[in-house]
Amino acid sequence: MAVEQIHTYCAMCTSRCGVIATVENGVFTKVVPDPMHPNGCICVKGTAAPEMVYSPDRLQYPMHRTRPKGDPDPGWVRITWDEALAEVASRLAEIREKSGPEAVVFGCATAAGTSAVDFFPWVQRLANSFGSPNIMFADHICSWNKNAAAQHTFGVSQPAPDYDQAGCVLQWGVNPQASKPTDAMRISQAKRRGAKIIVIDPRKTDLAQKADVWLQVRPGSDGILALAMIHVLLEEGLYDERFVQEWTNGPFLVRNDTQQLLTARDLDGVGRPDHYFGWDSRGGLPVAYHPDAGYEGENVKPALTGEYPVQLADGSTIGCRPVFAVLRASAAEYAPERSEPVTWVPAEEVRRATRLFATAQPSCYFTWVGLEQHTSATQINRAVCIFYALTGQFDRQGSNVLFAGTPTNSMAGRNLLPKDQAARRLGIAEHPIGPPGTAGWVTASDVYRAILEGNPYPVRALVTFGTDVLMGNGEPLRGKAALEALEFSVHIDLFANPSAAFADILLPAASCWERSGLRPSLGSGEDTAAWAQFREPVIPARHEARAEVDVICDLATRLGLQTHYFDGSVEAAMAHELAPSGVTLEELREHPMGVRVATRTRYQKYAEVDERTGRHRGFATPTRKVELYATGLAAAGHAPLPGLEVSAGSSFGPAEAPADYPLALTFFRLVQFRDVQDRNIPRLRRQVPDPFLEIHPATANMLGIQDNEWVIVETQTGRIRLKAKLTDAVHPRGVATAHGWWQKCQELGLVGFDPFGPESANANLLVSNESVDPISGSVPHRSLMCRVRKADLRSLAAE
């Protein structure tokens, strides 16, 4: 028997685990962790990869719809790839000619929870070169808020946690065992060498059970908790006063009347609005600060506390306080003893966690989706950034570090999209500094509106790669109506999901094990940030499946865009991406486990002296300081310090729950599944056969609900049916479930679930897109109010 063991990495999620794939007589049979790889790890999904590749449910060849979209039977007819792509190119070109390229939306699955990392930049390149500003990507409920909050605070996206050198690790709203196994591995190694672990999560995850401190926060009240922790830092003197004074805009004066920063224009009527003032505690006078030159004068010691009278250009006098003093007063309103009824976290536990993070340095933190899916997501993340900033550890070894990564050329082609087209992006009017105006993403809700209402203009076509918009977003019934009304849609995927059922052309994709891939960087640690690896296909693509990048190049050529696609050579494109690194594809092929690019991480780079200016580099913010007071948010009309925007449907609000919807509902990710996929895989479905709701035994007893009994979960938006799972992992006033249930598993005889009907298990039927984060458009998937009751199966059957 011919046995081949291939050193590669798993591309099915953001973890990028180093693995060894076994092929026996041409059959892909096994995946195990590679002990020699710096990311050597695996999860249950990775071990199930052969079952995914050989699943009987896979799409096998291109198909064309022959029946109307409202018909339960699409009437799929097999066609050739040439026929399929010829029709796609013809229809897209016609729509572009008559309605403009913005009438076509391109969609892609998350690069974090799926294998889209291989082709996502190419989907962006296709949209940009085609001229469409509309790339539907759910980053507003994935990671945009944490990175934008860090941008508005530090001038960069959230720096990577240095788990390998940390003395304390804080995991807030993230379960690494389920979402990033390589991080879970590094955290476990840190704990074994003595690092302290803090977990903040509504659920008692595996890591929470092992943590030194677990704060069981009420879903959506994380912003209040962060302010309570800030208060403890300030009240107990646990913050880094020198860092705050020298490297943050904490000393800048805030006007009491407008809550805006005091500027040179306020004082003389003509000065620059980006020149600010502090109060020199030595001279007893306002002292000017210029971002390019620093404070005026020598031996300036700007005050952090107090209130000071300042005369304005019109002769009036106003009171001003340093940003730090304003923050201190605001945080005091949410002291742990006062906020406990809202957050559900005992005051002493809040203080214990804060003290541990501040004293067991170096400390690092990481947040993710648990802080993303709320109506105050950006401000919640801002509060966490400020908490971290006050400890003065930014870019220090063992804390959160800007690791030196592999230099590359971007493949996304953002320069190919004209600026006037970018200004036409869906949702940009409502969220100009959110994902539409910064990253370039549009939300499913805005796409639905454009299709159904023609607002701000009609969308006529949708081309999606690996995503399931109906199962991954709120208001799937409205989404279903939009996809039914859509003039033309194309979907490429491994399996036909509920969204694919509304496509006009359905195309079979190769799995990540059947296509090549390139990762210039494999992870967030110092040893993997500059680890480059090329992945060869483990086996040839099955049936008539094709790699998405190949399909994009083919389609681009048919649309006349071939000059932007390296003459159709994917390898030439990869070589272009790698060019700045000095590493070649040939070198990576010779080292299938990858190579470490010659880079060196420097720490506290903000304190380095720039040879050109002779000044410290500072931070990449408008003030060149860590911005406790976010000038960019203030300029856009948003709260410059974390506020508490409360929506009626969110649990981020009063301590008392409404009587008709008394339970706080949150979502979570199961380690067995990638978001809305994989319920059809026997090895995975066997472990989780049914959709379930976690409910505390005391709550279940009060409602007369037994373990493993079907229940109805209702919000003001919708209802679903789940099996009760009694557990003390959730708070007595909270419940939790995982989204993504629809697939059947025919090998095990386990049923699927109608994504839209009365017996649905589609948790997003409970979610409204109406109340969203004012900055990002984030939707409160993880902070809803609900009620639970026993299911009357006879009544459901009648409906």
C-alpha cells in the first residue's frame, strides 16, 4: 500500500494548525498534529477533514436553475463550467452596462471561521476591478469593533497577545478552544509555567473552569464592567501614571460646556483645531500641545486632575478638566459595588481580576466575537482598550505586541476601485466611519434593503463565495424575501446551503485540502508572525470542483479584466505577494513545513526616536498619543469616551429585565462546527446530535422543563425550537445557544431543520437588524432578551 504523509497546515479556520495529512493509495485518510511545526495542533474539525472531503453531500458539478425562486424545487440542471461562467460573465457585464457595477454585490465567508482565507483577497480584487464597492462581509459582527476601537485608541488594530511571555492572560468574550486551538495551546502552556488566567464570559467554558478568575458577565454589559475595572485601576492607584502623563492624551483639557477638547482656535479664534492644551501644573497656565512638536516649553508637567478656568477668544471664561479627570469621574459612576446589579459580577471579583491583571505583569488580553455582537460594540471595545492602556504595557514583551510579520504586497486590489465608486458603498451614509467607510464591507441588512426597496439604489445581482447569508445574519425571513426577489445570483461552495438554494448558478468548490494556498504569516505569536508556508493540494479536486481562485481568474478574463490577474497565473500572483519578503515559492516548496522570514520584533516602538525628526515616533493617532479621548470619534459626532448606548432589544441595559422577556440570551460557538457548517459530518454530528439551549437547572425547574426536552425560545422578533440542556455553565437569569442549525446527517439518520419554519432551530430568527451599533452597524446576536417555555409539539405540527 502506498502511504504518503504530507506536512501542511489546516486552512479551515484562523488557527492555521500545523498538521500531517495521510494519503493511502490516493485516498485522503487522516489528519494529525505536526509535532515539529511551531503551530502544531489540531481540533476535532481538523480530524474530520477526510469525512468532509468525501461527503456524499458535496456539490459535484455546475448547475443551472430552471424553476422560479419561490418554487421549493429549484429544478437544477447540470451544465459545464464553460457554460456556467459564460452565462455569469454575460449577465454581470449586462448589469454593469445598464445599472453600473455597484448593482452587483460580491460576498464572501469569514476568513476566521472557514477556509476562505485562501481566496478572500481575490474576491476583494474581483469586486474592486469590476468596479463594485459592495463586498458583503460580516466583519461588523466578527472583529471590526475590536480593531476599530484599538485604531481609535492606539492608531493600530488590536496588537497580538504575547502568550509565550505573559505573566497574566485575559480572555474577554472569546473561547479559544472553540475558535482558535493554537491560542488555546499557547495559553495552556503559559498556565503550566505559572501565568495567571482571567476569563470574562457569560458561560463557564473549559478555560473558565481552569481560570484563576472567571467573571460571569451579563451578556452585553461588558462596557459597564470595563468601566468598573477602570475605576478600580484609578481608585487603587494600579494604573501607570507616568505612561498616562507622557504617552496618552489624558492631560488634554476638556471643556465643561461642550465636552470637546480645548483647542487653539477656542483661545484665539484663528488657531488650528488640532492643536490642544494641557494645564502645566508647574507654571499654573494652559500649555499648548502640537501633534508634530509636543508640548510647548521645557519641563512641562501637565496635570491629570483638577479643574481650571480658561479664557476663550470671546472673552468668556469656562471651566476645563483633563481627559483623565473626566474619565475618572465617569468610571466612578460604575464602581463595582454600583454596577454589580447590572453586570451580575460580584464587586470583589471585579476588584480581584483588576488587581491581578495590573500586578501580574506582563499582562496581555484578547477579545473577539463575545464583544462584537452588541448595539454598543465599538464603545464596549473602546472601554476595554482604555482599561488596557492605563496599565502602560502597550507593545511590551509579554503583553500585547506589534510583532514583526512577513512583508507582503496586498492582493485585494483596493487601488483598482475608483474613489467615486467607493463613495457609493451601501451603508456608508449611515456608518461613514464604520465598516463601509473604512474596511470597505457592506452588511447583509443593507443589501436586503437595496434589493427590496431600491435604497439607495437597486442591487440586481449577487455573487457569493462560501458564505451563507441567511444562516449567518439576523432577520433571515427578510433575507429570504430579498434573495427570492434578486434578479441574478451565483454561489460557489462545497455544499448547497440555504442561501445557495436561491442561486441561479450553483458552482462546486474545492476544499482547502484539494487546492494550494499561501500564508505569509501563520499566527499571532513571535515565532509564527513571520512564519511563511506554501500548501500543496493533499489530493486532486474531486468531481468537477475547482478552486475559487481559479474560478475568479477565469471569470475575470471573461469580463475583460485579465490585466489585473497576472495573466491568469496564480503562482505569479503568489510570487508578487511574497516579493517584499525576499522569500520565493521555490524556497517554500523546498520546505513544506514553512520557513521563518528574517525579521526581528522591536518593543515599545512608540518610544523610539525617528532619525528624520529627532522626536519620538509616538502613536499613529491624530494626536500621536494613546487616545483615551478619541478625537476621530468626536469629529464624527460619537462619544469620545465610552458611553452607554442602550437599545430596547438588548440586554445591555437596566438591571431589571422586562416581565414578558425575562432571560438574557447569548450565542456561542461549538468546537465541533465552523459557524453554520459541518452538521452533516458524522464524526462531528455524533458528538452534538441536536440543537440545544443551555439553561440553569434552577431556571428550568421553575419553568417545569426537563433535561433533553424540546422547548420554545422567543424574542420580540421570532421563535425557534431547541432541546433543553440543564447546566450550571449559564447564569440562572441567562440562557445560551449556538447558531447555524439546518443540515441533516444522512449517514447517522439525523434530521435537518427548516431554516424558516415554525420548527426551525435557526437562532438568527430571534435577531432583529433594527437596533444596531451607531458606529459599526453591529447587531446584538449575543445580547437579547427572551422567554422560554415547554414546546407543545402537537400545536407546532398544526402550524
